[in-house]
Amino acid sequence: MLSFWNWIGISSVNNFSGITIFELPCYSPELNLIEIWWRFIKYKWIDKMLTLIGKLLSHLLKKFFDNLEKIM
């Protein structure tokens, strides 16, 4: 596969104008910090938060209906 740098006519980009350029694979989630963070949120945090919110909602609804029975 022809890289972008070869395509525009630059054969060596290791030290072009004092800037080091690293060519990364097209998709490399292990090198992208937001991908690592999203994986944690998606598989660890969301499940725990939904479970906690479900328990809290269940408790609040039970308390509401118990108090509603006392009023009526």
C-alpha cells in the first residue's frame, strides 16, 4: 500500500523539518486514549450505574406507594 507521504513525493519522513512523524495503523484503539476510556465506560461503569439506578428507583417507588396507601 502506498503511504500518504510517498504519494505526495516525500520519501523519508522520519525527520522532516525537525518533526518526527509516526505512521500508525488505520485503526489502532490500543493507541487511542479515548477508545480505552470508552471501553471502560461501556463495559464496566454503565452496567454498575444502571444496576444502582434500578435499585434506587425500585426503592423510591416502593416508598411512594407505601405512603400513598397510608394517605388513602
